[in-house]
Amino acid sequence: METGTIINFVVIALFGWSVFTRLKPVKGLRNLNAQEFSNELKKPGKPILIDVREPSEFEGGFIAGSQNMPLSQLPGLLTEIPKDQPVLLYCRSGMRSKSAAKMLLKNGHKQIGHLQGGLGAWNGKLTRK
């Protein structure tokens, strides 16, 4: 095999692995569609609702009752999130909330759900500052 062919194969394999690891299910994370997410928000003993978008995105519209804890700042905020309460996460598309969930699960949180598809899939009302 030629060197160029080997390099192309390696690049394609790395790209495929990268896509797979970003899209594969996260063990312990509940992927909730918009209706399921809305139902979770209405349950007694409401869960902690966290928007992991950046502050400028949050100000443009957020789900009522949510706290803004940007993914970029989340490692420093982990101690502020109780481990004994359910946590619901969301972002714009669902990718950052999935990353945040991985972080929380590694930190010992057990009851985590995220809005699959993010606010793009949300059909509920948004609140603005």
C-alpha cells in the first residue's frame, strides 16, 4: 500500500471514531424528547433545570426556571449542583448538554436527563430577560 493511501485511511478512521464517540449514547443519561422533558418539569419535587449555553445565548430566551451554567464554566460549578436531586440539561442542539451530562455522571450524579435536539426541538414557551 502506498503511504498516501495509508494516511487517507487513518484520517478517515479517526474522523469516523470522532463522529461515533460524539453521537453514541451516554450510559446513565436519559434522552428526553420535548414532550418527555416538559412532563419531567411538571413532576412534584421539580428537578434542577440547567441551561449550558453561554450567557449571551441564555439572555435571548430560556426555559422558565432554568439556571445558566455554561458548559465552559461547568467544571468550576459542579459543587453547586446537588447530587441527590434529578438534573435536567439543555442547550441549543443537544450536544453541549450531552457533554455536560458526561461531566456530571463522572462527578457522581445519578439522575440526569437532557433535551434531545436542544431548544431546536423545544415547542414550549421561552422566557427572556
